[in-house]
Amino acid sequence: PRLRGASAKRVPRPRAKLGNSPSSWLRRAKRRGAAGALINQGFAMAEEARRPKRGAFANPTVWMVNACTAVDMADTALLPAVFRALESAYGWSPSKLGRLSLFGTLAGTIVSPAWGYVADAWTRTRLLRFACAAWGLTSILVGLSNSYLHFAILRAFNGVTLSALNPIAQSMLADIFPASRRGLAYGISALCGAIGASAGSFTATSLSRQQVLGVEGWRIPFVGVGVLSLIFASTCLRLMREPPRPTDGGRDGSSGKCTSPLVAARTVLTNRTFLLIELQGLTGAIPGNALQFTTLWMQQLGYSDTGAAALWSLVLAGQAIGHVLGGFLGDATARRSKDHGRIFLAQLCARPRPPTPPPTHGHARPAQLRRDLAPLAPC
């Protein structure tokens, strides 16, 4: 019979054993008043357990982000691919064509931090839908332009909208994938971007100096990519779901919540590792951007539009392979050395590389062009 009153004895409940689960770490830190390192370790374990271990690459959101990356890079590759057609149609010099690229790149560079801050504060799927629709509309308007001023203004707006993708996509992939698989996730995303750039560049260069149904060929890729972007914004992006954001602090003790712009900027700019990565990227991007004139140069050497497009596609194919390989090796080296693996791999890849031999100028037509280009050939 059950005892009542004073004679009843309370049987103490068995205390739950503290294991290695995230909640156990947090309870242990709370009871013992542990230091912040123990709390951060519990937060990291909770964050790692929250993300799916398998099947993340089958997530529709991941596929949509990679598809948007492909369209974004295809749009970016269109202008350098039609330099020769614009030079022939309007008589614009290479310096004027270079300034068109500069306007878009500079405008995108200026507003990129703002896109990153807004991506931390707003719903990223809606923001990506807006950016996709905006760069699609500006691409269509570029394809309908006839003056240099219109080109310059629209390319600046196009650069502003295209720059939204990187902070949004990288933020979403970081929230979907655990740290041990983010390298491969970023590599596959960059692979999709290289495929899009190759397709856009090859199509634009091949059609640039042709007439398609009475329309100048260089206009069709701009309008086509713009329409495809609008389709993505209206239909495909509905499949995306906003990934959960981290709500607890990380290794740096941050709360994961959006703060004021000045506080957010100070937090980022005081990270020495981030500054070194950006400095290395700043110097490494110079030769890559200079290669935008490669297709124009090969066309001036006498290569056909299709031949020049095919050669440049080989360069982009090599970049695609490098992206995936770099992501895979980055994850592997991080497993061997958490604090130094990726850094070692980055420094290994950034060592001086052998120069790429350019196409010979001996195939140029006519002979006057060969004499003009001869001083530019390397010794």
C-alpha cells in the first residue's frame, strides 16, 4: 500500500547521466560555472548536430542556389564574350570596353558589404528572388541598348544586382552544411558557376557577329539569360526553404544575431585571418580579371568566333575541376589539422605558377595585324 503523511519517504529520482550530447555539455557548464570554452564547445556540438549529416546535397535549396550561381556567372561572362562584336558594330576601343567591365565590377564591389549585412537581417530566399529578377531585367535592357551611356549605366546596375549572390549563397550553404563538408559544398557551387560561365561565353561569342532573324547576334544571349533569370525568380526559387540560422555563439562568442552595421563591420575587419584571405584574394584576382580580354585577343589574331570560344571554354573547364578538387582537398586537410590544414593548402595553391603560353601570333590575318601584334608577343 502507498504510504501517506509523515511516514512517506521520498525516493530520489536518479540523476541523468551527463554524456557527450550538446544539452549535456550545456547543463554541465551551467552547474559547474565552467569557462566560456566549455560553453562554446557545447554550442559547436549543437550546431554540428543540427545540420543533416547525409543527403544535404539532395536538398532542393542547395540545387536552386547552385542553379542561381550558374545563371549569375553566365550573365557575368556575356560582356567579355561580345567585345569583338561591340568593337565592330560601334567602333568602341578596348579601353572603352574595359571601362564597361570596370563600371559593373566597381559598383558591385561597393555594395557587396551592404548585401551581406542585409542577408544577415532579412529572409535570404526572398532577397535572392529579388536580386535574380533585378539582374534579369537589367540584362534584358543591356541587350536592347544602342549607346555607350546606356551600356555604362545598365552595366553598373547589373553589377549591383549580380553582387548579391555571393554573400547570400555562401551564407545559406554555410547554414546547411557542417564545417567538415563546406569545402566540397563551395567547390560544387563554384563548379556550377564555371559551367554557367562556359555556356554563356561560348554561346555569346559564337553568335556575337551573326544575324539571327534580322537581330544582331550579341543581343540574343543578354535577352536569353535575362528571361531565364526572371523564370528562376518567379518559379524555381519557390522550391527554396530558408535554412535555420545559428542562434547560439560560436568560437568567437558572437550571438549569431544581426547587429548594427558598424559593429558587424568591426567584428569582421578585426579578424586577422579574414583580412589575410581578402588580401590574397585581392592580388590573385588581378590576373584573372585581365584575362577577360583573352577572347577578344584571339579573335583579333585571326581565330574564328567558335574557335576562340572553344579555347576559352577549356580554361573555364580547368577552373571547374580545380574548384571541386580544392574543396575536396580542403575538407581532407582540415580533418588532419583543424587550424592549419586549409591554410596550408591555400598557400600551396598560391605559390608561383608557370606562365601559360599564349597562342602564336603567326596565324593572324592580315599581315599588317601580325606586325602590330608582334611587339606584344612574349620573348
